[in-house]
Amino acid sequence: MCSLCEAKHSAWAGRRAFLLAAGAGVATVTVPALAQVDVGAPSSLRNLVPAQEIETAAAQEYTKLVADARAKSALAPQGNPQLQRLRNIAGRLVPQTAQWNDRSRQWRWEVNLLNSRQINAFCMPGGKIAFYTGILDQLQLTDDEAAMIMGHEMAHALREHSRSRIAKSQGTGTILSLGAQLLGLGQLGDVAANIGTQLLTLRFSREDETDADLVGLELAARGGYNPQAAVSLWQKMGQASGGAGGPSFLSTHPSGPDRIQQLQANVPKVQGLYQRARI
């Protein structure tokens, strides 16, 4: 084989190896056959960034966040009633997640509570959940409303919205960096660090938010939480939008009449799931 042909063959083999590795989780994120809410298939762009890389980066960033909070005495202790309340909610939602993403069976789910007046909560890829005391206290959330927030944030992780957004925002640079790592030409730590710093600041699209609203609504209903709470939650969010603590959550999760109307239209679709879970 001539040198030019060898170079072309090598380049193609490298691209093929990368694409095969990147697409290893293609079939893991689906719309369940028994889903009650109407959502489409997740973006195929997510397959350009390997799920394992995103989850590794998220775990590293989450560990740093928790360690920083502990050092500042801002991490709720194990016996904190609010933390136990959140973990009880997670205990009812996590069993509902595998039908939306088979990888979640292997995730090491974590729930922590951070002492901050910020109205904020998130679930990073791989099941790393954090709530801020401000969202519980300032909005006076019921268990049903807290479950709607947790279900919404879990849905972002399950539907791999971060994976898709990073692929879209970073484009070729990230793909080449990850491809180099996969082919033994880069450092996993450097790639993970670069991605990890983005995971807490990503802004999801309106389509992602709608997707998370509906999938989260179904998760919570299947866990036995009243789907009507999704409406009262976003009404509270709307009222808090002018408050001092609002921007942290509401800047990336804007409330509005369209969002509430869409949730109201979908509540009847999951009402039966909620009623069966309560039996």
C-alpha cells in the first residue's frame, strides 16, 4: 500500500474508531413504549460526545462542589431533615428512570443539600443531584412540588441534554479533543476538566426545557407525587421571578403562561399513573 493510501486508511480507521466509541450509547436513550407524555427522540448530536466522558466529568465537578461546600460549612449533614426529605423523594423517583435511559441503572445516584439562599437545583449527568436551601425555603415547596423539580432535573440528565448542548456549543474542538483521547493521543483528565466546568453553566434550549418538564412530570407521577403540583410549582416560580434569589434557577428555567398551560394539558395524561402509584 502506498504511503498516501496508508495515511488515508489510518485517518479513516481513527475516525471510525471514534465514531463507534462515541455512538456506543446510541440505543440507551429512547422514548418508552408505555410513556404517557408525548416527547420526541433525543438529539442525535449527543452521540458525537461519549456519554462516559460527560458522566466522568460531572462526577469530578460534583465532588469538587460538595468538597467546597463542606469546607465552608455549607453542606447539610446526613441527619438534616430537609436532606432526608429530598433523599426520600429520590428513592421513589430513581426506580422510574431506567425506562428513559438504560445507563441510569449503573449511575451512582447522589443527593446533597447546600446551604444557600439561591433558588437553585440541578442533576448533573450520571445522577448527581443538588438542591439549595433557598429553593425549598423561599418557595415553601411541598413534597409534591420538590418532586416535580427533582423529576425535571433528572430528566435533563436522562435525556442527555448536557451531552447534546456540549456537542452543539463546542463542535469540532471538543469532538477532536475527545477523539484524540479515545485514540490514545490526549489526557482524560484535561478533557474532563474542560467539560466539567461547563456543566453547571449550560443553558438548555426551550425544546430541552419542555422535554424535561414532561418527562419529569411523568417520573414524579409514577413515583406517587401529585402531577397537579407541577402547575403550582411554576406559579410559585413566576411569583418569585422578581425576587432577589430568583435568577439562579429562573435565568435558565424561565417561567411563563405557555409553560404552565403545557403542563396543565399534560397533567391528565399522567393522572392515572399517580393514582396507581398511590394504591
